[in-house]
Amino acid sequence: MRREGSFLLRRSSARINPDASPDRALATARGRPVPLFVVLAGLMVLLLGVPVLMLLWRGLTSDPFHFLRDPTVQSALRLSAWTSTVATAVALVLGMPLAYLLARNRFRGRTLLEVLVDLPIVLPPSVAGIALLAAFGRRSLLGAALAPLGVSLPFTTAAVVLAQVFVAAPLFIRAARIGFNTVESQLEEAAYTEGASQWQLFRHVMFPLTGRALFAGLVLCWARALGEFGATILFAGNLPGRTQTMPLAIFIGFQQDLGVALALASILLVISGLVLAVLRKIESEARLY
Amino acid sequence: MAILAALSACLPSAQAPGEPSTLTVFAAASLTDVFERIGETFEEAHPETEVVFNFAASSALRTQMEEGAAADVAAFASEKDMQALAESGLVDGDAVRVFAGNDLVVVVHPDSAAVAGTLADLAHPGVKVVIAAEGVPAGDYARQVLENLSSTLGASFGSEVLANVVSEEDNVRQVLAKVQLGEADAGWVYRSDAWSAPELRVLEIPEEANVRARYPIAILSGAPQPDAAIQFVELVLSADGQRVIEKGGFLPAPP
């Protein structure tokens, strides 16, 4: 099928321009988009772009810098920045070893484990919040065991971080696993012939080679943690300075002061846009290697 | 524009002849139980109309309607939010009717040892208290009651209870849920919310310190289903509707 298609394409382009070499003809044919696709793609772009632009416009005209001086807004920004960073650090320390094991070792239940790790990516965050309450809530088995030690997770900043790790770490683990998988096996074999241990293989071959994939995964994880809302409001509650992150402040702002919500939302939009731009840059540089 | 029109044509609000029409009611979260019951009664009497509810904090509903959400009927837990709707011309201020009253109580999880049995316990260090956020009617009423109580329970009572607040929830039903789950020891809710959760202990607030919430109802000026909206409001104000509301733990409409 595939060969037939390219044959047809080559023949038809040859008819259009008999002097062109087949490669150039292919490139010209590629450069000409299907008109219907341009129309449909344009509508899709409008659907994605108009809300973003309108939010930015309304956010920026509502004087976001005035709201930046609001102590509630400042504490939400600070709390969001550092909880997302801690959550990303946890994802790195605990997630990278898991990704490495999943990528390189064959063991019973590996597929099941992969599904489990990917599950939070597709789970609605509200489900994640209820699951976290079931696991760490005051009336749960774990919560009851922790209570005599004076530890209670719900409504604490630790609960915010835990919710962020739960929903965001799987994105990093997935990126890291794919990164470790793409290292060519010849490099591994070369390392073994040199007498490298498993740890040396990781330290001197796998880790440097997957650095960009790991970093891209971390950026994505941080951005997802920054945007986490549903699990946080259910599991950690909403208290300015302790558990009220930016997305929660936006949600609560919606019923108190729409201006605060718009200003915070446009700030979050700009940050997320910058993060994605950085991510694109890392990825395009990685492709050059 | 064309695609938006095409999109909205696909949505359930589009009406084909003979299909049931949809009446959209935006109602305060505290009305969840009683309005669902009234909605069932309404659908039995008007099988051609389906009633769809949007329950949330009155303040959130007000923002949604100011931002253009299409609704037929608005029923709030505070007159402040209804006045705002009237000022922006979304409802006719003269046609607003008060249909129910409510006051506040404190609900306590039955296993909570931290709150033994009096309101004063709420100020003890380490008690986990949840309250609705500021701006949400139940949150504003609770803060008002705390201020009122300071004259009898000590000037610092209000600030001590607020220092024990572990979460400011986005609506009163979330406050109730956090106490029902046992994650919090106590929560500030309406009497009608406590009524719907009989497993919780109730701490009464002295009448002189309590507030009396007034619930206004109105038909939106741009209601897509004005006739059904009138019928729904009539049902809420009728003897049948009032009986359901009182059975749900609400107080009669204050004069």
C-alpha cells in the first residue's frame, strides 16, 4: 500500500513538472497543503487560541500588577512555586529509579506496574483527591496509624505536595522511561566490554545520554504540578498561605473577586506558556544530536 | 461564528419539536436536597419539561450568570448576590420573592474527641474547623456569627476559632462533606445542611448571636423558558413547595 502510494505521488508530480527530480517534486507536493485541512485546522486553532487570547486580554486590562500586591495573591504564588518544585524533586528522586527499572529490567508484573504508573495521567483529578483521602485521610488505615505520632496529612502543605506528586510524577516517569529506552544497546554493550558495573553504566552512560529527556520530563512535571487543582482542593483543602495554591486562589477568586481570578489566571497562563516554550527548545536541541 | 452555531446546535439545549424542553435552575448549594425533590414534583406535573440544576455557592452562580450563563431561575442563599443581579439588569428587582429562611449551626463529627459539646471547645488549640470561604454566603454568615459570639464567649473567641480553620471551602456542602468524612472536627453550616446529615452532632448557636439567612428567588430577564420558570417559582412558593422546604430543615420565609 505504502509503496503504491508513493509511486502514484511520484508519477503525478512528474506529470506536473517533468524536469524536476523526484525528490524535489516530492518536496513541492509536500509543501502544498490540502485546502480542506487548512480550513479545519484554522478552526481548531481558533478554538484553542481565542479563549487564551481573550483571557490574556481581560487579565491584562484588569491590571494584574495591582493584584500582584495583594497578600493572598502573593502567598498563592509563593506556595505554588515552592510546592511544585518540591513535588518535582520528589518525582526525580523516587521516579527516576522506577523509570530506570521499568525501562531496563524484565520482571513479573512489569506491564501492570506501567499501567499503574500511567493511571494518574488519565484519572480525573477529583478521583485522585478521593483516592488520596482514602489512603491518607484521618479515618483511613494509614491516617489512623499516623495519628498517635501526631501526624495528620489532610489540610497541610505536605498534602498539597503529595497531591501534586500523585498527578504530576507519572508524566516525568513516562518521559524518563522513554528516554532510557532510546539509548542504543551498542553503547551498553561497549560499556560492559569495558567492564563497567550496572551503577557505572547508569552514572557514565545512561544518565548523561538521557539528560535532556529527563530535564524535559521534569519541566513537564513541574508545569503539571503548578496547575494541579482537583486533588488539592479535595485532599488539602483551601487555606491562604498553607494550602491555597494559584489554581485554588483562581477558583475561589471566581466567587469573590473576578479581577483577582482573571489576573492570576493570566499570570498562570504566561508561566505555562513560557514553560512549554522552554520545553520545545530542549526538544528541538535534542533532535540535533 | 459558524462553528459556534454548529457546536451549540449539537448540544442538548437544542430543541426538536416534541422533545422535552429544559428548565435551567441555578440554586445555592444548601438547596441541593429540597430543590431536587421539588424538581421531581415539577417534572411529574409537567412531563414535557426537564429540570436541570446547577448547584454552587450563590456568589459563584452570580458570577456565572454575569458572565453570560443561560439560566431561567436563580435561587440564592443571600440577598446581596440577588441585588447584584438586579443591579446588572439580569433580574427584575421588584419581582424577587423570599421563599425560605435558614440559620447557622455547627456540625461535629461523632468521633471527634476534640469538640466535647460546647461552642467554646471550637477555640481550643488543635481543633480542626472548616468554614465556607469569604464571599460565599455561608462563609460571610459564619464570620458574622463569630463576631456576635465574641460578646458572650470572650473578645478573642472569634480570632481563636478562625486560627483553627484548616480549610475555607468553596461552598457550604463542601464544609459538610469535610466533617462527614471526619477530616475536620467541626464545620459551620446551615441548619438545613445539618438536617441532611443526621449522623453528625449539632451545636446550637444562641439565638441572639445567630443570623437569619433569607433565600430570594427570581426569574431571569432573558430566561429561555419564561413560562416554565414562572410555574417553577409558583411551585416553590406554593404550600406543597413550602412543605418540602420546611421538611428539609429550613425555616419559614422571614417577613
